Amino acid sequence: MIPITVVDVRDALPLVTEVLESGVIAQGPMVKRLEDTFAEIAGVEHAVAVNSGTTALVASLQVLDLQPGDEVVTSPFTFVATLNAILEAGATARFADIREDDFCVDPDAVAAAVGPRTKVLMPVHLYGQMADMSKLAPLADEYGLAVVEDAAQSIGARYDDRAAGSYGLGCFSLYATKNVTTAEGGVITTSDATLADRLRVLRNQGMRARYQYEVAGHNYRMTDLHAAVGIPQLEKLDALTARRRANAAALSEGLADIPGLRVPSVLPGRTHVWHQYTVLVGGTDGTDAALTRDELAAALTERGIGNGIYYPKVVFDYDCYADHPGVIASDVPVATRVAAQALSLPVHPKLTEAEVATVVKTVREVLGA
């Protein structure tokens, strides 16, 4: 079996052992070390480590002091944490359709979705490539919107000379399958010193110093044990990303000419860190592949090729959100179509060249190419 992802953090053993021997296993110097490295990667002044990517989103919205009825415009094609965080922060979610070329929100659709209650723009940098921030950032400025980047899948991605997480509040996930993992964890990046200070107080039960409470806070802290797992990966992030890029390039070269199968693209001015390598099965012009997306997924699984459907529906298309007052559903035809066509193939850095070749060969065989 060639898995869709492989988690290998054995090189963290020396740091984990160091933490265990130190006796400081809660938030401490390892967390600070991870934060400093993260801030450098994102090109910002501050990084605040928390205990999950979802927490990063929730805390970022909380420090913006949103009021009931305030709206956050985001993508309908994303993991459910994006929507759940908006609701947990007490805001209302409104959705802008996506573009097929980058799987991210369409700036024109965002402009159409902005209304008098809109306070935050939350683009999702999906699969490892940033949304079109050259248009989204000026749009946010025009309408006076705060920017909270859902960069859970895009550590190290860039748009021209700007890194993911540098446009406002950047929210990253360090979940087990992410490009950098601490098993569970998240990081918020910003160059706003005031917001960074508020985030640090908020994550620590609202305490600035011991028993000095300033706000009603939460326990959003990361432990030194978790940070120790992530630090070695951050230190070799460039090499890990290079392997992902090489694998993605080989996949695209091998799959490029299959009728009805569209390989992902890297758009001008952007770098891609390939959290997922996602093809679309079926063409916008009506061209059909030899199999549907679900048939292709089943055939690959039967032949030992791991794959994943990220995501099978637009995020609000579940019964639990149908009558939720904080969810404003909308017509998102591109996202709906993409959700029926998207299939992710293995691209992780542990793939060998032979395994990449096997993935290509198998996809071609089952599609009759």
C-alpha cells in the first residue's frame, strides 16, 4: 500500500527526551523556540503557539472583538474547522465561491459577498497554495476588513515576496498529517504587537501574570512536548517541501495527458508547498474521464494506492448547519462542482521515485490512458 500520507517524527526524539529530562513539560522554552522559528518563516514579528489549528482560528476571531451578527466571508470549500471556528467565536459565516485554478476564494465573489455587517475576510490557502492575495488584500483594505488567513495547509507558501500568514492574523495547523506536525497544535502569526499580546493573555486563561486576570480567557496553550516534536521539521522545512515539489512535478508530468483528468497548477507569482496533490476528475467542458471520481478512488484503493477526497461537500451542506442562524448558505456552483470531482493522490516527502511512478502507472491503467 502506498499511503496518502506518512507521519515520521523520529528525529524529534532527542528534543523530546530533553524536555522529559528537564521536568518542564508544559508551555516553556521549547514553545518559545518553535514560535521564533515560525515567525521567521512567516516573515512577521510575532508567532503565538496554541493547541490546535482550530484554536488558532477561534482565538484570532476572538481578539477582533466581533459582535453578534458580524460576518466573516470565507470559502465554502474547506475543512469544517473553518466554519466551526467562526461559529464558536459568535460570528456569522458568509461564503464566496472559489476558482478552479487554485481552489481558493474568487476575489470577485468575495467583493459580491461583502455587506454592511462584514468585518473579517478569511481566505483559505487550500492544499498548499495561497489564495489570490494580490486582489484580496486590497479588497480587505477597501472595505475595512480584518484579514484572518486560514493557512492550516500552507506553511512556507508564498505570494511574490509575502509568506502565508503575513497579511493580518495567520492561522496554521500542526495536526498529525500536516506538512509540519506536533501531533496536535497550531500557531497564529502577526506583526501587530497589540493583537499578539492579547492572544498570549487569552491562551493562558486570561492571565498576564500568575493570578493577574485581565480577560475571560481559555486554556489554548501548547506544551513543550508538542513543540519539541515540531521543531526539527521546521528546521528542515525547505528540504521537506522540495521533496513534495519534486513529487508533484513528476505526478503532473505523468498524468498531464489523460482525457478528463485535470492536474493542479501553480499560478504565477505563487509557490506551492503541496500539502495535497489534488486532481479534478471530469472536465468543465463536459469531457468525461473513463471513471467518475468515486469510481477512480475505489479502483486506486483496491490496487493499493492511497487517496483522499478533500472535501466531499461544500462545508455548509450538512444537516447540522441547515438551520443554523450563524450560517448564510449561498449558491456556490464552482465549489459544488469541484467537491464532486476532487481527488488527492500521495505527494508526501517519504514517497520514493518508484512509488511516484507506481501511482502514475496505476492511475493511467485504471483510466485506460
